[in-house]
Amino acid sequence: MKNNTYLCSLQKTYIGDHIGLLKTQKKTMEGTIIGLLLPLLGTMLGSAFVFFMRNEMSIRLQKSLLGFASGVMVAASVWSLLIPSMDMVEDQGRLRIIPALLGFLFGIIFLLLIDYITPHLHLNSTKPEGPKSRLSRTAMLTFAVTIHNLPEGMAVGVVLAGALQEGSAISMPAALVMAIGIAIQNIPEGAIISMPMREAGNSRMKSFVIGSLSGIVEPIGGILVILLASTLTPALPYLLSFAAGAMIYVVVEELIPEASQGEHSNLATIGFAIGFALMMTLDVVLA
């Protein structure tokens, strides 16, 4: 009788532990899906501004939004990517800088190559960059935005990949904070994309669709990075800093020059400070 009671107790414990594990796995999967989709939803929300705003976005607002997006991306690169990259190999002492340094530089080089081989046109620019092409202005603007959004998707994906690994220094709440920060900065970016499309003569719906589709690359890039990180666990610190380098490249090569040229550059500086402070606060306080 005592043996039966003991066996029943063991079965209940095993079933309880198994149910708890399944619930944890379900929450982890839900967090991953939400994290991958949040940046795309931010882009779609920003692109929807084309239905409510005038045909033309004021220069002051555009510069403020560009500065804000820059601030968020720089803060995310430091607190959500570079610092965790070094924390993961803190047992290596001073050598923990190596994964962060190498990954960062390769991220810069990777985006530099993408920029070089892809025909694209930056906002407020009349001269295309990359190889010569007969693509339309709208298509080249879309390519430019896709190049911009790729490292953001990679950044979210690699942080989620870190959260999915047992014993990692990155938690799922920290990964979701990263996704929330990218989604927030994607809202003004979506508006900055869709509004010029409308100014170029496209319908409001077409401008919204193009602006929204520019964010599709983010969940796709995130999924690819998660799959890569799951097979190359030791490479995770390098992937984190790689995403940081790619994001910093976009900020320095595209966002800051567009925000600082011409009048009202001080608004871009204020926007940068607000974006940086917001992302830093989200990462430190919530994660």
C-alpha cells in the first residue's frame, strides 16, 4: 500500500513537472513570435500615418523622427547587443572584448558590401547609390529601406536566440524590450517611408503597402538568425556584436547625415537624445 502511494506521488510530481515545462515552452514560443512580429507592426503603424497626415511631411517633424530613430538604434546597439556580447564571455577576462570587436567590425563590413552591390536611393536624395540600374525611384527607395531594416531584424533575432538558450545571460523579457524598442523607432520610420511615396504620386494605399512591406525583412532576418544561432551556439556573442555593427552603420551612413543636413538639425539632436534615453531606460529598467 505504501509503495502504491509512493508511486502515485512520483507520478503526480512527474506530471506536474511535465505540465510546468510545457507551459514554460509555450510562453517562450509565444514570446519569440511576439518579438519577431513587433518591429513589423511598428512599421505598419507608422506607414498608416499616410492616411491621416497631409501629403507632405514637414522638415522639422522628419528631422525629429530621424534623430529619434538614431538614438534608439545606438542605445540598443550598446545596451542590448554589445554589452551582452561581452557578458557572455566574461570568464575570458580582458579577452572578452574580442567577440564584440570582431563581430562589430564584420557587421560594418557586411552592410558596406550590401550598400555597394544594391542599387538604392536614400530619402531626400536625387542621386542613386550602388550599381547602375533602370529601377524606378520607388523601387530604389524600397531597397534603401530594406537595407536599413535588415540589421534591425537581425538584432531582434539574435537577442531572441540568446533568450532561447539555457543558461544565457539574455532573458526573454530583455529580448522583448529590444523588440519593443525597435518597434517604437519603426513607427516614425514607417511614416518617413510612406509619406515620400505619397509625395512621389503613389496612392495612399500603395504608399501604405510599400511602407509596410519594407518591414517584412525584419521578421525574416530574425528567423534566419535564430536558426543560425541554434546551430552555432558559440557564435552568439559574435552575432550580437555583428548586429550592433550593422545597426551603427545604418545610423552613421544614412540616418544622421539625413537628419543633420540643412536647417533644423538641432531638432534631430533633441530627437536623438529622447530616443537614446528612452531605449536606455527600457533596457535597464524593464529588462
